[in-house]
Amino acid sequence: MEQKMDLQIDIYQCGSNHVHVILQGQAEGMAAFADFEVFAKFIEACQEFINRRAQVPQIFIDAFGKEN
């Protein structure tokens, strides 16, 4: 069964180069970044977090590894 996620993300870059992210729905809030580079670093950190969460925990891998 597919679950619909109610989430809206609006991203704006102002004339002063600030980047604003507005979250509505299942996530709420606002973040303001000094410039695009700071925003990009934030996105990279989010992607790293997602990548780590997608990995199978080592304890699970060890449980099915070869017995010595």
C-alpha cells in the first residue's frame, strides 16, 4: 500500500543571496542560509545522513556472516 506524504517544500533565493527554505505539512518550519554555499553544505549533510540510514547495520550483517 502506498502512503501519501503531505509535505510541501518551498525554496527561495533572495536578492541578498540568502536562501530560505519553508517546510509545511508533516515537517514544519523555516531555515535561512547566509548564501548558496552554506545551503549546499546543508544539503550535502542531509544526503550523507540519508545514505547512512540506507545502509544495513553492521550487527545485522555480522549475524548472518560465516561462523568461525
